[in-house]
Amino acid sequence: MSESTKITVESNGKLDNAIKVAFATKDMQTINAHFGGAKEFVVYNVSKDGFELSEVIKTDTEAMEGDDKTDFKVKSLQGINIMYCESIGGTAAAKVIRAGINPMKVQEPRAIEDVLKELVGMINGNPPPWVKKIMNITSEVDPRLERWTAE
């Protein structure tokens, strides 16, 4: 039977209200793996104050076949809010979404650190409603109101 291994990293615990973001990677620095073929997912906590490495999830599904591989990976990622990968099939994406994980595809390999910095900037700006929901962020004023009243 295949196993997943979680390598947890000691944290300084200074990130309040952080989301967990996983990256399918072959080198721990780049989003460069297909969801189904990823043997490692590096996980970061991300908040308005920055980001920190949380854990590395190693999955070995070579001995598995078909849907068992996908189900195993989804179960291994339990508790993750957003998962970035190079690509993901439709059936796998549906399973990931049903598990409460938001899958994100990149068009080409990207540096994980660049995406983390973009996420922090987005959280500190005007995050989309689905990110606000994950982070329990409430808006004092809906920015759309200004647009609507201007018309």
C-alpha cells in the first residue's frame, strides 16, 4: 500500500489567520508538476503578514492504479485551502474541489516564492470573495458600491 509522509516544519507562529497553500513540485522551488504525477507538495502558511513553510507532503502512488491515486492524493492534502499545479485533469479537479481545496493551474512553471508574494499582496489588497471566505475576512465597505453609485 502506498503511503504519504508529512514532514512538518517548526514555525514561529506569528502568522495569524493564515491559509494553507500547497504547490505540486519536483524541486521544492517551482510549480512544475502535474497533480496526478506530483510526488511532493510543499505547503506554506500565507497571511497578510507574509508566508512561512509549513510542511512537505510526500506521496508515493506508483503501486496504485486509476482513481485510487487521485483519491490518495486528495486525502493526503486534507486541510489545504489552495493547491497550485502545472495541470490537473477534470475528474481530479472535481475531487479536489469536493474536498474543499481550490485548485489553481499555472500556464508555465513558476517560482513558488513569486506566487507566495503575489498571494500576500492580493490578501492585503482586495482579495476575491472566495479567499475572504476561507480567511474569514469581512469588508467594511463593498468596493463595488462606489462603481454602482457612479453610474
